[in-house]
Amino acid sequence: MKSIDRRGLVPHIVGVLVVAVTLTACSSSTPGVLTQSDVPSNLGLTANPSATASESRHVGADPPCKKAGVTVFTVPGWRVPKGGLISSANSPVVVNAVDACATSSDARSAFTSAFACPRCSTVEIGDEARLIPPPVSGQRVDIVGWREGNQIGQLLVLGPATDKRITPALVELLARRAAART
């Protein structure tokens, strides 16, 4: 996993999503990955297999960690941007990704490297977790990263800055639900 580049939104998102994998968005057997029932219905989001596949093709895990799971939830009919990476959205998008590392020590090292940010808050999920504050931009981006044993998980919610449903509390709730699946 790569360190977070605080100078730009797209590198920030790409660095966090470096753990994506090619799986269907509806997979319920992948540890640490949300299912439809985990996403609050008031968001109006559904699993989006094409967005999941697109994210999976564009990002990967750093050795000794391997891709383990990813799922993307969007409003029905939402299309993946032409560039393929989800870096902005005019409605909420939830991206959940998990890496499996060879050992807990490898996961700890990768997590520490990826989530080393002075403005991050500690969150009580798994063995360790961080809430990354949203960058200042026209987009709302809230991210929680956590480590549980040899797994590293990330939960990202992005959308318009005016969408009051996208909050650190929502991201934390979804991250807790994903981590409970490990």
C-alpha cells in the first residue's frame, strides 16, 4: 500500500483503493466486504458489478499482500467514468476493499505506511483503524482504513460536498459492518 499524498484528491483515492480485487459486487463470502444488506436504504445505493470490475482492473495490492475483495455501491444506473477510476461523483458512491497479507506483521507494516497521516483520527475497529479527514474540494470524501490480523480494509464514501448524508459517522458505521464480516 502506498502513503497518502495529501496534495491531490485523485492520488489520495487511488492510494486508498490500492487493495481492490476482481470479484462480483454481490459476493457475501469475502471476509471484510460489505453486502447489500449492510448499506443503509436511505442512501438509495445498490451493488454495481461494472463499477466493481472497473475499480478492480485499475488498482492492485502491494506484495506481500494480495487482493482479497472489493465492492462498489452506487445509485441505480450510475456509469463508471471514462477513465475507469472513481475519483468524483454527483451522488454517493461507497467503495469497500480488502487486502490479505502473508502475516499480521506484513499487514501492520502496510497499514502503517498507507495510513500515516498527521490529521487522521483513531477509530476503534479491528486491531487498529484510522479515519482520514476529507480534503477540501467540491467533493465529499470520507475514508476509514482498518487492520484486523493479516487483513487491511478500507471504506470510502464520496459524493457531492452538499450531500449531508455523507459523514464520518456513516463511513465509520459501514467500516464497522465490513470489519464484522472478517
